[in-house]
Amino acid sequence: MAVKKLAILGSTGSIGQSTLQVVAAHRERFPVVSLAAARSVQELARQAALFQPQVLAVLDKEAADQLKKLLPPGLKAEVVYGPQGYLQAAAGCGADMVLSAMVGVAGLLPTYAAVKAGIDVALANKETLVAAGELVMTAAAESGSAIVPVDSEHSAIFQSLMGNDPAGVRRLWLTASGGPFWGYSKAQLAGVTPEKALAHPTWSMGPKITIDSATLMNKGLEVIEAHWLFDRGYDDIKVVVHPQSVVHSLVEYVDGSFLAQLGLPDMKTPIAFALSYPQRLALDAPRLDLAQVARLSFEEPDLERFPALGLAFAAGRRGGSAPAVLNAANEVAVGLFLAGGLAYGQIAECARAVLDEHQAAPLTSVAAVLEADRWARGRARAWAESHGGNA
């Protein structure tokens, strides 16, 4: 296997830490040239001491100054910050692959820069394709950058498509765990707290994606991402709730065959596949025991109790700036919910109100994406203020 130099964006988050666990077991394969985080400088300093990157990027000068004081003597790593720092970490360090795992639309610019530079991307930041899918995929086609999905669902589809003629595909099926509230009534959902929403039954993830999983917005964003990754229309992408989280997604072919990828709910598996593609790494991890699982169940999603999924389909079909607006409004609403400023049900209400107000327009540049994002955040905060939220 060839050596692959890695830049890891979002290294202190859940995906980033899992990635470094994989890398630690295969150090000879994956030298780390850069690490990027926001403000978790203590964890970033610990990672830097272990992996000896050339560049460390953080959110702002304050975080950079704090990080410099924490780095061990003799560590020759350049500390950079802000948007330019993230761009340097992604595309200015000679990386062969960028692991894009920054939370939210913050990951768009450095990921896009890597794609434009022809650097392969292991993509865990779904907002990049949700907000700017057409721009990113066009840039990848022009530069030769390979985009390999890290999300377990998209990795499953990617693997289930390998070696098959795309013309033989009928539909893509994304599985959803249903989150912690799948069996709740509408009355029960009204009393959901952030603490309850953060207790996911099968996956260990960061706060934002965990709340998105609870509302099913995460699955909706994955539908938009799948549209761009696999060039399929929205009528050809289906969602099914699968509480066991063993079947990570499926591809239905025109002859009636279904191909699926199965495994335990452990993000290190799709991460390792993305890093080593088209080969596979040996992982020292628990194995799936089908006899122990015993039962695999599947249900139709309930769009009345979980309207966020339907909102994402609607935004995807509208196209242009609509998905970027939905993503930004949801990000603001989730943040306010976690801070106690909005009720659980108001997350989708806020996103719907902002999306309904928006006049979707074509996105011709990253600047246009960021402007749509800025507008939506402002409107989401205004909506929250008028509905009792502390924006």
C-alpha cells in the first residue's frame, strides 16, 4: 500500500479523533501533515505531540496564542488561524488526502480549496455538498480530485456500487436509526430536552449531528449529499428507518437485486475505508455477529412527527440556494435548542419558516453560497427572537 499524507480538518471532534485512532494503528501508511480544530487547544496540542504535523490551524488568534503555549518544546509546527489558516492546513501542506470533518458550513472553504487543488477528500462534512454540491462536484471533475464519503450511509452506498454499471441502478436506500425518539408520540416530543436528545441509542457523535439525528434532519441532509455524490434524482433516493443500525444503506438494481453493506455501528470502519480506498485496512475491532443481532427491522419514516426529513427533500428539489439556506437555518436552530433557547419542535419550525421565506437562486460561486448562509442565519435568529428564543 502506498503512503498517503493526511490533512485532518476537525481533528478534535468525534470523527477526527476516530480518524487519528485509525492512523495511530497504521502510522507508516498515513503521516499527518496538518491538523485543524476550532478552540479545543488542549486536545489539539496533545494530538500534535503524538503525530508531529507541520501545520496546526485554529479558529482565531486567541486560540492560536493559547495553543503555542501548550505545545511541547522542540515541536516544529507552524500555528496558523482563521480562514487563511484553514486553507493552508487543507491545501498548502502537500497532503495527498484531506479528511474533512469540520462541523457545519465552516468546512466548505478549506474542503473546496482541496478539491480545486486536485487533492483527494475523505468527506465527513456533509454540509459541503448540501450547501455547494454542484460547485464542489464540478470542481472535482475538473481537477481529478476523488471524493470518498465517510458518512456510514454514503460509504455503504459507495461500496455497494463498486464494480457495477450505474445504468443498472434503480434506487438508493439510506437507512436511518430513527434517533432516540422514534417511538415517541407528538405529545411526548413536545417535552424533549437537550439531554434526552443527546442520548443516541446506537451511535456516538458530536452534539450537532446527534440533534440532527434526533430530528431526522441529518438524514435529510444525507439525501441531498447522496444526490450530488451519486448523481441520482430525489425520486430515486429513499429513506427507511432501521433502529439496529447494522445495515448501513442499500442499492436497489433494476433486476430486483439489493446490495447492502453491513457492520457494527463504528465510524472507524468507513473512515478506514475512505483513507485506504481502493484497498482495505485490517482493523482490530469487534465483529458483527448476525446470530446475536437476530432481528433486523425496517419502517417507513413518519414525516408528520419528523418534518425535517420532508423539508430536506423539498429544499433539494428546489435546488440552487435552498439547501444552503435550510442547512444554515437548522444549524442556528440546533444551537439555540442546545442552549435552551428553543424547544425541540421549534428546530424544524424555524428551518421551515426561513426556507419558506427564501427565494431560491442559482449558486454560481462559493461567495454566493456564503451569502445565502449568512442571510439564512440572520433570518433564523430573527425568527427565534420573535418566538421566544434567546438568539
